[in-house]
Amino acid sequence: MITVTRLNGTKVVINALLIELIEEAADTVITLTTGKKLVVKEKSSELLLLNQQFLQTIGLVAAAQKSDQTEGPTS
């Protein structure tokens, strides 16, 4: 779960695993896999960092890196 800030200043905690798309134009729009959209103050780079930190806390980043290292090249 990550905490983001809506444009009106309220904090919202969202499930980072449900993020499908992050669009940054005048505002940053997060589209979830459910189809719901959130407009937030954070920039996409901040959201990527928050998401990466969340994935590390639940062990998904380490597991993916370990998998990449153990698979090796295919012939």
C-alpha cells in the first residue's frame, strides 16, 4: 500500500499492486486495474519510487531479481 495526496490535500492509501498506468500531464493521473482513476499531487517519478519501495517491503523486487540471476542465458 502506498499513500498519495489528492489535489484537495486529502491523503489516500491505495494498493500499489493495482496500479495499471500513471499519466503525467498538467496533473498526475493514476489508473487502477479496476478502471478507477485518481488525480494526485505526486509526480510520476515519486510514485515509481513509492511503488518500488512497497514492492521491496513485500519481497517482490528481491524475488524478481533473484529469479533473473538464477535463470541465466538460454541457448
